[in-house]
Amino acid sequence: MFNNSGKSVLVTGSSQGIGHAIARLFQDSGADVLYHGRRDGERPSGVESSRYLAQDFLEEGCPEKVIQQAFETFPALDTLIANAGSYFDQPFLELDRASWDRTIRLNLEANMIICQEFARRLVDLGRRGSITIISSTNAFQAERDSVAYDVSKGGLKMLTRSLAVSLADYGIRVNAVAPGLIETPMTRSTLVGKAEIVREYERSIPMGRIGKPEDCAGACLFLASDFADYITGHTVVVDGGLTVSQIGRMPVE
């Protein structure tokens, strides 16, 4: 059903975690995939150097360079998965300007710029395409001492809606995927060796488990496909039901 032969895809932040799972699924479905990470040393095993871009989005002009290099590598590029981002928060009363600026620049500003540069290229080429932005359930449910991250992900949710309106006339669809708690290198420090915390999370999630990166990849594959040709401006939540349940799974006595 999801044969992507002939499709060219750029997945930012795909050296590990959710981005890597997304890139691998597109590749397995037949697409030409361009991976991206901050450094050369982060290139995933089995990925050719010609299909990996090393650029740090916190550096000036980096998003523009990534799109330039991406179209040079794959002139037929038509799909962008804007996944790059990270977490730098501190308790709110200790949150400093540098951490705030770093979060907003990486998670929100860089993603806006890379979407803009990608869309400009497609419009110049007269080519239809799709953008999927990786947001978070933090876009609409706050987390303690996660102010900068919450705000940045909330901005991505509205960026998705606004770009969908602005780019519809050009045949460019824009959607988002909002992962809940997913086991990735970023969240692993919260989970590894902390059995009671893991059990509490699992009790809070109706489906009874913490998500895997692959759980998010399928949603991205669908949103970029012709099956989603009439879907734009929406956020698909991938959280095992976490955000639709008031009290999670009650313990059975």
C-alpha cells in the first residue's frame, strides 16, 4: 500500500530516535531518503555518507544550507519531515535566557526556516509536496518545569496550521505528528533503571506501554502518502491514548 518508489524524502534529526525510525521506514518503503544529524560522527550505521547531511541547526544559516544540499543530492525532493529538536529546560524560576533562546531557535525558528526554504524550492519548481512537522503532546498539555520546550512545541502546532493555509494554493500539504512518551535517547535517562517511574507511566497510558520510535514512523508515512491527499493542517497524536484519559489505567486488586 505504501510503495514510495520515486519519492525523495529529507528527514531532519534522523541520526537516532524518532527521526531515525521515520527515515528507515521511508527507506524500507522504497523512497530515496536523506538523513540529517548535527555531526559527521552521528551518521547511522549502514547509511552512505552521500545520503547523510551533518549540520547543526543552532548555527547561523544552517537550515538554508541543509535545503540547498538536499536539493543538490535529490533534485526530485518532494517530502520534508521536520523532526530536529531537543530539550534544554530548567526549573522555571531558574530558567535562563540562554536556555530559552536555544530551545526556541532549535525547536521553533529552525523548523520554520527549513519549511520556508523547502516550500520556496517546490514553488519555484512548480512541484507539489508535503511537510510533516514533529511536534509533541507538550504542544497542548503542559509539563512541570518544561516551559521553553512546551512553548516551542505549541508554536509548532500553530506553525503547522498556519503553513497549511499559506501553502495550500501551491499544492503543498502541511501536517504534524505529536508523540507522547516515546523511548528515545532523549527520554532514556528518565526511564532506565527507574522501574517505579516506568510502571507509573504505563499505568497512565491506556494502551499500557511506553511508545517506540516506530510508532511515530507509520503516522508520518501515511501523512506523506497519497492516502492523505486531502489532509492538511492537522496534528496526529501518537501517545497510546495518554492525552484522552483522565486517570489512566486503574490498578486491578
